[in-house]
Amino acid sequence: MTSKIITFWNNLLILTIPNLKILKKILESTHIVKTATEGYSALELASKEPIPDLILLDVSMPVMDGYEVLKELKDEAETNF
């Protein structure tokens, strides 16, 4: 039996440390995937075109954790979705 991923999003920003390369490889055949390994890079990528439809965050990250990134994303007009 094969599994199928059904999504309504095309542009993804993934910010997770464990298994980042594996997750990107799986999703990039059907999605535009941007990746970052720390919060400041993620904030920069999140505000660049194409704006991501979905952002996957890891809570535990170096420099800026996922909660801090989420707060910053909510505070910015172009990423407050």
C-alpha cells in the first residue's frame, strides 16, 4: 500500500533540525521548499517571495527557538497569516 500526502499548500518553509534533509527531499518534488536551521534565517526567508503557505517550526533551535520565531512572525504584517 502506498501513502499519499494531500496538501493545499504549495510554498513551504521548514525550520527543523532533526531530519531536515529527509523532509526536504520528500516534499520538494511537489512543493517549493525553503529551509533554515536557525530563527533569524527563517524570519528572513518567511518574508521573501514566494511567501510560504505553511511554516513548520522546531521548538528547540539554536539562537532563537520556535516560540520566539512564531512571535516575530505574528508581529510582522507580511507574515501574520
